[in-house]
Amino acid sequence: MPLSGPLWVSRFPTTRSLDDLVEPFRSNAKRFIAALRAAHATVTINDTLRPAERAYLMHFSFEIAREGRDPSTVPPQPGVDIQWVHPDAAGRMDLAASRAAAKDMVDAYGIVFKPVLQSRHIQGLAVDMDISWSNSLAIAKGDGTIRTISSVPRTGARNTDLHAIGASYSVIKLPTDDPHWSADGH
């Protein structure tokens, strides 16, 4: 059974295609992103659909590395043949090595916030994206009317005026997670 560590990061990749989202969120997200691009905003899609196996790896690597979870207590996940416990030369648990491998995973995933096991990404109801623009942004709301955003910052992460535009497309911003937009804000 392979030991935990950064080699796991390339397994069970998250997709970046809006086509992997479920309806009606897929169409709503596509319309919102099309409006952003038509308004000359820069949109970079980072994550859409996340396999449950990847969420498991992200969640438990974070708990071991950052929250001090005992790696021997991590429950198994079907389809993920990982060994969280790293043995020392005598075959006993090497807690330092186990935590270091989990930290390497957290770093390689680029985890900022604690990943959950059940998320809108697993359900196909979320997209992580970076949005930015220069000057003012004249953008169509969901009903087609044009709204000009001149407020700062000029990013999707923190601009509440843009969050309201997204909501008009039923693409809701989770304010506590910079790139995260979903069907319900979770």
C-alpha cells in the first residue's frame, strides 16, 4: 500500500471544465462567466468537479498536518489505497514522518482552508475561479440589464458588487473562500 505524500496529489484530479457541472448550475455559471468575459474581465477557472477520493485525501492530510490528527485513526476510503501511517525502522508508527508527509500533501494541494468531505464541488455545484478587471466593469446582470461596477477591489474574491451580479445568475459567492462560487453559497 503506497505511503501518503505528495505523489497522491496527481491522483483523482479535479476538473476545470464547466461542462462537468450539473444543471442548472452549469448553464448559470456559463452565462455568468460569458458576461464577465464580454465585459473584458479576466476569468481563470481553477476547479469544478472534485472526486470524492480527492476530497478525502485533502481533508485527512489537512487534519493530520494542521490539526494533529493521529494518522492511525483515519478511516479507509473505497478506491483509495493509501497508508497514512509511516513506519520507522522497527515497524512502529513514525508520527513525525507521517505528519511531514501529510504536510507535504497539504502544501502540494495548495490548501488554504480546511477541505470538507462533502462539498458542492463533489456534487458538481461549485466553481473556484479567479476574476479580475481593470478600470470599471460594465457587465450584464442575469436579466440582461447592464450594471457598471466602479468599486474596488477589482477582483471576484472581495467585490460585493460583483457578488450581487453573480447572484443574479444564481452563482453565489462564498465570502470566506476567495475563489469559491456555488449554487447556494456553500
